[in-house]
Amino acid sequence: MLVSVEAFSKMLGITPGEVVFCIRNNDKLHGLALPKPSYGKGNHNSPMFRMSDVITFVKSYNEKGASDGE
């Protein structure tokens, strides 16, 4: 199952634009490597992420935030 940038960003509590910016610039968000996106064909070419990768990333992101005091 694939997750859209919009859904991924909601899970993280940030804007979709922040996720896209990180993908285009350094593939990291707050020092954590983002899951590798896949792109649709035709008119649907926005990045999508595998659900399992998203869940793993969100857990790591939340743990990092908790340990950083965010």
C-alpha cells in the first residue's frame, strides 16, 4: 500500500511542502533519512511512500523528537 505526501506529512505534523522540500534537497528530515519515494506514471507524478517505510520512519521521528525534547 502506498501513502501520499499529504497523508505522510499529517502523520508527522508538518506540511506536505516540508516533505517535498526535504525530498528535493537532502532526503532528510531533522537528520533522519526519509523513505525512498516512488513516483506514479502519467499525470500522477507526486511522490508516494510504502506504508511499512512510513510507519518505521514515523516511529523513529517521534522517538527522536521525544529524546530531543521537542
